[in-house]
Amino acid sequence: MANIKSQKKRILTNAKRAERNKAVRSELKTRVKTATRSAGTDQGDESYRLAQKKLDKAASKGIIHKNQAARRKSRLAKKANAAAAAS
């Protein structure tokens, strides 16, 4: 454990941020999973749009890298388009 007061505070704030980021990442995974599963159905467009929005927001907040968000959105779009074409 650190002896310096500012470092003790930094440890606490880092823990809070890590917890918050963990929750956002978990929600991202859930949104992408539901968008993938519902691709091609009538609620597929809405879940796809929501997943895309969450990815963009996480990238803008710095929780995930912007290129990772772009890659995941691209893969999601590819799956959605393939499912729509199959239907």
C-alpha cells in the first residue's frame, strides 16, 4: 500500500473507474450478442442500432479504442446484412 496521500486517493479512483468500465464492457458484450442473435428479425434493426450506439459511446469515453469499436461495428453490420439477405 502506498504511503503518499495522493497515491492512496489515486488507487481508490482507479478502482472506481475500473468498476465502471467493467460494467460498460459487460453491457457492450450483451448488446452485441443480442444484436447478433436477433439479426434478420423484426427487432433486429433496433438492437443493431442500440449496439452500434453503445460501441460509439464507449469509444468516445475511452473505454475501448476507436479502432476496436469500428472493427466490432463492421463485423456486426456484416452479420446483420448476411442475416437480412438470408431472410
